[in-house]
Amino acid sequence: MEVDTKDLRPGMVLNHDVNGKTGRPIVTKDTVLTELEIEFIQQFLVEKVDVSMRQKSEVKQGFRKNALTLNDQPLPKKDDPFLKVYSEVAQQFKMLFTSWQANVPVNMYQVRKLCLPIFQMVENKNLPEIKSLLAGRYTDLFYYKAVAVSLLSIKLAQLMNFEKKEWLQIGFAALLIDVGLTKSELAINSHQADIRHPALSYDMIKDEATLTQQAKLAIVQHHERLDGSGFPLKITAERIHPYARIIAVSDRYFTLYVEEEKEVDHYMLKETDTLSANVIDKLLGNNG
């Protein structure tokens, strides 16, 4: 049956690939939808999709099986250790995300152990390399995008002369901005997963001692916009933390990249009324 994407619910199954404007699938046929896939589809302004229903018991089993499948990714270039590590981190992040969906608490020791090696590698990569991390990526975009957003946020912070202790915090915050999507019951009951997830993400990490208050603030503010049009707090420029401004640009960049790969820089120029012009200038004007 064909439904409006605003009416999608976890447990529905896609009967056909959901394609972006470029014709590439952003979510593939037979995917059992969870809150994170629904959020991803809605981000790209898809209006209608063809779905069928599946029993709850099948949904849980089907998601777990799908989430732990490691063999459906394009192989990284053999001569680039960074891409190999990036792919491994994205797949392990996928497993962590699945555990959070099963109500396992976020363990920052695990997150730090997973991400510190690749975070350190970003210093020696140039900006175009980071910006093209999703090139040729057709499956598991949510997880690869999450890691890419964290790496781009780190690179932008480095280019803006943040100290290492700060850009590490920015990287961890960027990786965790969407963990609130794992709290599906709250999101389902409110029918506002896209609006509530920053606050839900914050709630999951607010007691983590290894994250600074600035990093936690960035998580809850990553969808705020300078003109007050964002969510969940609808605050304006003077109240949006610099960490959040960087992460918001990185997140928006990769969201547009999936849709408008060759035109993404052009589209980012149109975002300066709502996102930090200074950060966008670094994104578009500095080649690392």
C-alpha cells in the first residue's frame, strides 16, 4: 500500500527501493522500517512510499538480522588505510546502535575506544577527502553518515583552530546526535521522532562524565537554526553554541550530499541564513 511518509510507523516493510533525486536508493527494498530509517526518509522530503505490514515479532528479529549483516558494503580501496578504518568503524557503530535500541546504555568507554583511532587520523586528511566519504555508498547510509558527520565536524574544528581537547569533544558529540532515535517507544507515542530526538539523545548521555557540558549542549542543539526555525528549542543565533554550529553544518552537508552529490556545495551556499556562514566558508573555501 502507498502511504504518506509522515504516516510511516516502525514495523512497516518497504516494497520498493526509496530513491533520492539522483535515482540512487537511500533505503532499499525489504527494509523493515525503524525510527531511524523513517527519520532518514523524511529528511529527503520523500512524500509517499509503498509499504506492507509485518508482525512485531518478525520486526525485531528482522531488524537484528539486518543490523548485523556485514557483507553488503562496497569494499574500501585497498591502498587507503583510512577508508578501511572508516568502514570498520561505521559497521561497529551500527552494532552499538543496535544494542542501544535494545536499551543497553550508551557506554562512552566503548565509543571512545571505537572512535579515537580514526579521530586521530583526521589531522592528516585533507578536507575534500573527508567531504567525499559517502561517495559510492548505497547501503547503511545512516551509520556511515553518522561517522562521516563526526569526522567532518572534527576537520572543520581543526580548520577553525579549536584545540585538540575541543575537537575530540565535537567529534564524540557529532557521532551521538541521533542516539535518541533508538528510544522508539517515546518517539512512536509522540509521532514526532524527528522533533524530539535531539532531546532524547541528550537524555541518554547527560550523565556521561567524559562528555563536556558544551558537547552535551551541541547534541541537543544540532537541529537549531540561526533564525529560530529549528528544533526542539527554537532558539536563535545568540544562544546556539559554536560546537552545535559546526555539527549542524556537517550534518546538513552530508544530508544534501546523498541527494545532490555534485551540487552539494552550491546548495550549502543557500543555507547561510540558517546555518553559520563562518563554518560554511571553511567547508567550501578551505581545501585542508
